Amino acid sequence: MKKIKLIGLVIAALIAVFIGIWVVQDNALEIGIVLLGFPLLELPIGLWVLVFFLTGVAAGVCLCYPTIFALQRRSRATIKRLQKMDAELSAARAQPTTE
């Protein structure tokens, strides 16, 4: 299963690289960007689009990590609580009933 996941990831990465190359070739006009008053390099429009897209993706992933970690922590706590309740239930079932 890990090999299939790795192959799928490699194929997805190759497709992304080819689409990126295609975007840069189709948008070859070079422009300079001014960011906060500072002029940046003159690069093709397609490359700027890819840079800003990847920056946005990275920022989105970084902003989602605290939520992911909180959910993982809550999930682990819930699993521990369920295991404790399961052990209590097993112990209660093992005790003989008295009438």
C-alpha cells in the first residue's frame, strides 16, 4: 500500500511540474513586481503566478497545522477514554452477579 501511495505521489508531483513548465512557457512576458516598495526580480508572469500560488499553499498548510494538532490531541484523549471505559466494562462483566 505504501508503494502505491508513493507512486501516486510521484506521478502527482510530475504532473504538477509539467503543468508548471507549461504555465511558464505560455506566459513568458517578463515583468517586475514591487512588493512593499521594494522592486523584485524581473521574471516571467507564469513564474510569478507559480511563486505566489506555492506561497499561498504553504501559508495555508502552516495555518492549518495548529488545528490539526489540536484534533489529533483530542482524538488521542478520546481513544484513551474509550479504552478505559472498555476496561471498566470488561471488569464489570467479569464480576459475578449476586441476587
